[in-house]
Amino acid sequence: MMAKIMLENYDRKELIFMFANTGRELPQTLDFVNECDIRWGLNMIWVEYCPENKFKVVSYETAAREGEPFEALIRKRRYLPNRVARFCTSDLKVNPMRRCLKSIGIKTYHSAIGIRYDEQNRYRRLKQAKQDVFTYLFPLVEFKTTQDDVIKFWENQPFDLGINSVHSNCDFCMMKGLPKKVAQAKIMPERVQWWIDMEQLIGSRFRADYSMKDVLVLAQQRELFQDKSEPEISCFCGD
């Protein structure tokens, strides 16, 4: 929706649409980005992290779908991102996009963030954040777009993301709470294995309090898992 708002209210010649793929988004997310690109003429630039050149331009067809960029970063860093050291956001998303823009001569720019008008706490926190080569732009706040507006917009579209919003971003992001991870692992247990493999590769955990193998075990014994006490923290990569 934010892309449509920007197309209708900003100078099209000043807009560049980018998608930074980590390889751990669900296939439906990639399908959705591609559908938006085709239907709305976004001329989307797809980028990924790569250790040799720091970024590479890919496409919907060639984009990684098995976590390859994320794994390459973990192997290079030799440790796992966690709730404190969230280098996955900067190294897999922010920096590849910034380097791609720099490669085509753009050194300073505005970065549009999809925070809504009814998310004032997140808006104020990001607005006050330190920025360097870019400044944040908040189109949904500027045009007073709320969650209800977003829902109504997509109800009137011939396509949608097609997955629960809690399954968006990286599938088992460490910022998601344990109950949500377990519920998601019940639906898609095969996608947990990559996270287990990365923990075994490094000999560490994405979360200090439990392993991804624990998540899979709990999902397989769903009736035994009733812990709802862990507070939910948004896995939105802009936070």
C-alpha cells in the first residue's frame, strides 16, 4: 500500500523501489513483491548480500530461497545475530541497498518506512534515530494511514500477501516470541531446520533462553506447550 501512496503523491522520477532479500522470507513474500512490481510498474530492484562484493543485484527468478545470503553472512561473521546484536538487519538489508544506490551514483536519499499513523511510538522512536547518508520518510504517517485503512485497501485489491502477517519477514526471526515460533513451526516444520543448522554450525543460539531445536520439539508436542508469558517484540526490521 505504501508503494501506491508514493506513486500517487510523489514525483515518480524521484522514486526507486528496492527489495533486499535475505533468503529466509517465505516464498509467498517474494511472489507478493513480484506481483506488486508487475501490477504497479515499480521497476523493483532486487538486491542481496554477498561476501565478495557486499551486494549483488538479482531478480524474482534468481533470488535466493534457501537462506543463502543469510548463511553467507553468518559464516563470514562466525557468530549468530541475536536480540542485542541485530546485524542481520544492517548487513542483509540496509547496507546492500545503500551500496547498490551508491553504485548508480546516489549517495544521499530518503528511506521510506512503512510505519502507520496509528503506530506513534514506533514512529517517534525511528524519527529520533541517528541517520547518516539517508533520512527516514514516513508516507503512511504523513497521509494518516491506519491499520483499518490498510485492511480496507487490500480487501479491494485482486491480490494479497496470502499469509498471516506474523509469518512475514524472516520466517523464524529471533525477535518473534516463542509461542509464535512454536505455532509457526507446527505449520511449517521443514523451515525450522535451516535455523537449527546455523546454530549447530556456529555452536551457539539465536536466543540465549532456548534453541531452535527446542522450538521444533515443542511444536511436535503442541498440547504440552501452553507458555504465553513471553512478551512479544515486533520483528519489524526498522525498529
